[in-house]
Amino acid sequence: MPTEHLWAPWRLGYLLDKPEPPDLSHLHWLDKADQGCFLCRAAVDPDLHDTLTVWRSAELVVVLNRYPYNNGHLLIAPRRHVAGLPDLTPAEQQATLPLLTRLTQVLEQQLRCGGTNIGLNLGAVAGAGVPGHLHWHIVPRWAGDQNFMPVTAGVQVLPQSLDALWELLTQALAE
């Protein structure tokens, strides 16, 4: 089987050690926030574009996944740094399902996807990449795309830049 190469320079940051984080002491962190957690930062940083935050409420934050499985891959998290479902407040629980519903509708309308995977990995052994901050994955799907994770020897092509996607979704969610 021939080998295919896809130029994806944005993934280099995922493969290499991360540079020193910027000084974020000016932010008004939430109580018990982990200042090294990108979701905690997205919950409070006014620079929505830099954190790829497409939507935020009193309870929840929605960010683009910097290393998406598919175009439009979103992460939905409580603004508070909590690890498990029992840690959610009733307000966070009540806000989550309507937001997941709205986001699937926006993705279908804006990206014309044919379906959506919604997943939640609880704990490191279950695959949670950020085990201390609970978050749901919403992954848009199209007929003929690859499975939920890229398959062996497959090629994944994301047809839209994160910047263009951020613009599209922040506008759609503001309506």
C-alpha cells in the first residue's frame, strides 16, 4: 500500500514539548481553577480567539479542539475545574443537554454534517486527555469520512482552518 503524506504543521505543537505558557496572572481565575488547564483559561480569558472559545455562559464554555478528529470538533466543559459528573452543580447539569442540542443543530446548519458523535471520557484510563476537567466532545460526521479515530494507514484531511471555523461558529452562536 503506498504511503500518503499530508502537510499539517499545526500538529507539531501537539508532538513537541509545549513552550512556557504566557503570563496569565492578570486573569480573574475562578475559584479552584487550574491555571495550567486550557479549559480553565478559556472560561475566563477575554481573548476568545486565542483560546478558540466559541461560546461561554455562566456555567459552560465551548472551545474548538486544537487537535480535532474531524472538522468542527468541539469541547464543551463546565467553567469550573471539576473532574466528574457527580461534581456538577444542578445548574451545570441543566445547562449541558440544551447546549449539546443547540451545538449539534448549529454544526448541521453551518457545516452541513450528516451526523454527530458526542462523547465523554471519564478518567485517564477511559481516555480523558484532560482528566481533571470534565468535557464532552462533539465531532461532526459526514458520509464517507473516516471513523471516530483515524484508521491505520488512512489520511485525515480537515477542509477548514481553525480560524475560519472559529469565525463561523462564534457568529452562528451569537445569533
